[in-house]
Amino acid sequence: MEDIPVFICYGGRWDEKNNYVGYKVKGILIQENITYLKLLEILYAELALSPTEYSFSVKFDTKIPKAPPMDLDNDSDIRFFLRLKKGDKENNKYPLFVSINRQPTRSLEGTNQVFTMNPVLPSLPHMETDAKAPNDDNPSGSESLGKGGAYSITPEMGAIGLDGEPYFEKDHIAFNSPTAPPVETFQYGTNAVYMEQICNFNKTKNTVVGDQEALKRKKESARGFLTDFNVDDIKVNYLFKDKEFLKKCLSFIAMRNNFQYRVAKSDRKLVSLKCLNNDCKWTVRARRYKNTNMFRIVKYVQDHNCSLEPIVGDHKQASASLIGQCIKLKCLETGREYTPNDIMRDMQQKYGVTISYEKAWRARKMALDDLTGAPEDSYTHLPSFCYMLESKNPGTVTNIETDDHNRFKYLFVSFGASIRGWQYCRSVIVVDRTLLRVRNGRVLFMACAKDGNNEIFPLGFGIGDSENDASWEWFFRMLKEAIGDRDDLAIISDLNNSISSAVATVYPNAYHGLCMQHLKHTLKAKFKKIFLDDLFCSAAKAYRVCDFNYFMLEMEKLEPSIPTYIRELDPEKWACAFFPRCRYNIMTTDIADSLKAILEKAREYPVATLMEQLCCMIQRWFWDRKNIDAATLSPVTSWAENELKQKIFDSHSILVCIKLHLMFLDKISPTPFVLWKFQNVL
């Protein structure tokens, strides 16, 4: 995301004419999505001021005649300012005027601690509840966290840290007031009214200075609504978003702590769980919270008196879905594939749980489905994905084809940037395909070229139901509609007969060439005991027919039948000496193989997610290349410049001979003869 330069005017004052005078200037870079809280954090850091001692008043000049400066004190104001700032091409309009004010020092009644209040207070989450007597829903009889709930303020840092999260330290002063102002009144900024309300907390009832255990209880109650199943333990009054999430959290705790539980009772309003060992006292009871889907812990007996011996065999709570949640991040890691054997090993080492290969495989599948979506649902997202791709990327060509029953059959995508850049690439297209690891089996078709910097340049992608003559012909027709045709076009592929047939049908003027590497592997498979790699590659790369014949004779000495077999493969399709078009240095399909290697992990994703990965990859490639090109001063690319430098360096050791032949025709005989010969060595 692009940074926006902003000038900061600080240390001055406002005069009678609303002019900011006597200031100093600094420059900062802010992001387009910055919040007011983050802006204050940057200002405190740039001006080297403590948020516990100073507060800021931020304004900017709207450029409206006779209008006063506009205050910036919330996120909406920041967004409005940045929208104006985007139109500032010279970056010298709309500077920020920052007035610095020293915070007053206050003391709390009943304590000997003196501290300053942090003016920046975020809106804190709350739950509206009442104090209740001890019962099944509230066995302790304690007061729940409500609109006037508990907040902890640190003497060293104030109410919160600069990142907007509650700041907890060793010594703290906790306020627990049922008559305190509602949480909604806490806003961003330096509003004096809200500051005064906060500082008057100590004038309400029950100001308490707690110890470390009290801090822990306050911290836990403030975070009593759990959103992550990965917890060490639970407490009474903890809230869970629904019953399934409650069971998932408890299953994780049981798996981590090497015990199992059973469901004593479960209905729409109550969940009761007990340890699998009847002699153990471990018990959890949770009730539905009012009219919501949330469940609240009303009873929790944490003590275990059952055996701590490792559980042999399958763990009752270690389900495939829970394991899938535990390994989700591992499945996203780059590098080698995260296999079921890896999952079995990690679960044993991290949680001491032994699982079967089948459960590990199902857990991996569930994790991928949770991350990327179900493969069946992915096809329904393709029309909207293609629509947004075309609308946000001008020139992009997409096409979805279905069968007679309106079921998915083909997909083609060629990005607008690829179509526009194709005219600057060499007239050689490399095509290949790879199998997708999705249900019902799909094939990813790809076409790419090399740009002026000798880098992979993707041209188009297609997805078909299988690899056959019809699917290849459809892909080439879509590719031709997107990027057009050329008189000197060459298409390189492996020995696939379907590709040869499709090229002859769709591109009759193009010449189909074969990959040198695939032919070499074919030779090695036929002549296993003869080392032909170097000789065959030299023959394929030779530009002169005499050089080609020389290497063929050398191979014939090794095996007399080799030249006959090679000539049956039609040298015009793979040898530079006979190829009727320019192949340049593109002798293989390696660039397509590189694309397949990059997409190795994405092959497991559903179709829509796979196309999203392709879109992100190409966007990142073209963005990086654009930046490199903008910083290049040479009229040629960096790769071409390095090639020229190397050729010039190699030429220093070459002797160049110039031979001049003067030839005349005899008046009697038309046979020419050499009259004079000049030779000079440079």
C-alpha cells in the first residue's frame, strides 16, 4: 500500500487570525488505512514525547476562505483528510498542525500513587449483565462485567497502550464501579468531559487496589468472551459463541492435558460434561446465555484424581475436525507438502496423541477445506470472480463453458497486462498442463512466453475436465481470441499428440516445435546403456547443418541405430539447424515447468482459490518488474545488458581475420579467377 507524505507543524501557537505561528516542521509517511490511534502513536514517536505527560490537538487548514482549521479527533476525520491529501500532487498542501499540551497530574483517593491519565481511550467491548445471587447460572454470586465493568489503569502507561489494547503491569489501580459511565462514552481523542468522568471514578464506591491475583482475575473477566479454541483452561462465567465451540475448546483442553470426558447431558439449554473416569471429580456445566446462542460456564471443577498414564489408542476427543483446526497454519506454510505422516508425528510430539493415518488424512482435508473452501462451492464463485477480474483489470479475457446439464466444463483466463505485454515478447509460446488434486479430477492448461528480461511471462490459463483433443483445441481457441496470431509464431510443447493436433487446427500458420528435454528423456529410455545427453543437446542447439551432422556421426559411432531413430522424430521440430522459425534460446518447456513448480501447493486448492492464487502471483510479478523497469537507466533490459557485456568481454580474446577477394571474368572464358588476395589479422 502506498505511503502518503505529510508535513507536521508543531511547537507553535494559534494567533487571533487562526494562523499557526512559531512552529517547527517535520515530515512523516502514513498509510492510506491509518487510524487516528495509529497516527497519535507515530506523532509521539516522531516528537519523542511521552503519552502519559503530553496530549495532542491535531488540526489542518481546509483552504476554505475565512474558515477555521478543522480538528482531527477520530477515524472519520482521518479518512476525510487523506482523501483531500490524495489530490495534493505537490505534497505541500494540508500540513498537520499539532498543538502539544502537558497533561495534569492527578492522585487517587485512598492511595499514595500519583500518575497521569492517557488521553487516548478506545471503545472497549462489554456485556450488559446484572449482579445475581448464587445459583446454577452464577454459583459464585459474583457480579458480572457490565457497562460499568472493571478497568485497569497502569501508573506508568495510563489506561491503554498505544496499540489500543488494555495495558496491564505489576502495580495497578482497578476501578469497579456500577455507576461509572457506559463504555460507549469512551472515545478516541482528548475530550475533556470524558477525561473528567474517568478521573472521577475514584469518587464512586469500592475503589480497590488489587494484588497480582486480582489483576489476573480482572484481566480474565475482561477477556471472558473466548474467540479462540486454543486455550489452556477455562473459568466460571466464560462465554462461548455457541455449543459447538464450547465442545471444541473443552476437547482441546482434554487432548492437551491427557484426559477424556463424556457427555452427561446435552440439550438446547444445558451442557454437562464429566471425566470418563467415574471416580474423577472433573466436571463442566454450561447454560445457554439468555436468548442468544452463547453458552456460559456456570460450574467448573478443575481437579483431576484419575490416572495420568498416556492414553493408548485413539483419543476420544481428538477428532479429525479438531486436529484440522490445530494444523491449519502448518498447511499454509511454504516448502514441502504437509503429509498425513507429518501430522501423525506432530500430534504425537506436541500433544502426546496417537492418531491413525486415515484420521490424519481427513484432518488435513478438513483443514484445507476450512482455509480454501469446499471444492463444490468453489464453482459457484467463478462467475462473480471472473466478473470482478474483468471489471478491475481492463482488457482481461475470461470465459466459462458448461455442458448440457449446466455443469462446469472449461474455464479460461488471460489477464489484461499479459495481453498488452505480449507484443513486446519473443514470438515463441510454451504450453504445458498439470493435474489438479481436486475431486472429479481437473487439468490446468498454461501458456507462457519470455519477456525482454528473459523472465517468465504468463499469457493464459485454462481449466478443463480432462486432457484430450477437445480440451486442448478449446484452450488454443480461447488463447488465440485473447492474444491473437503472428506470422512468425512458434509453439513449443512436449510429445503430446493432442497438442500437435490442436496447434494444426487453431494455428495453421504457426510452427509446432518439440521440447529438447523431453526428447532427451525418450532417447535415454530407449538407449539406456549409452550416455547421449551432451551429444544430443549439442546437436539440437547447433545452428549450422554441418555441426548438426558432426554430432549425429559421433552418436552413430556409439550406436548405429541412433541417427535413424532421431531422424524419425523430424529434426525440423527440435533442431535449431532445421527449425523454420526463430526459437531464440527457448529450446525446452522449462518456463512452463517452473510455473508448475510454483503452483505445486495450489494444485490442491479449489478452482476459485487456485485462480485467486494465480491472480495474486502475476500481480506481484508485474508490480516488481514495473518497479525494476522504472529504476533501469539503460535502453535495454538488465538481462540483455549483462549478455552484451559478457559477449564484449569474450570478444577480447578472439582474432578477427579479414579476407578480400577480387574476382574477374576472363573475356574468353566465363570462369572467374582470383586476381589478388588480401588478408590481414586485426
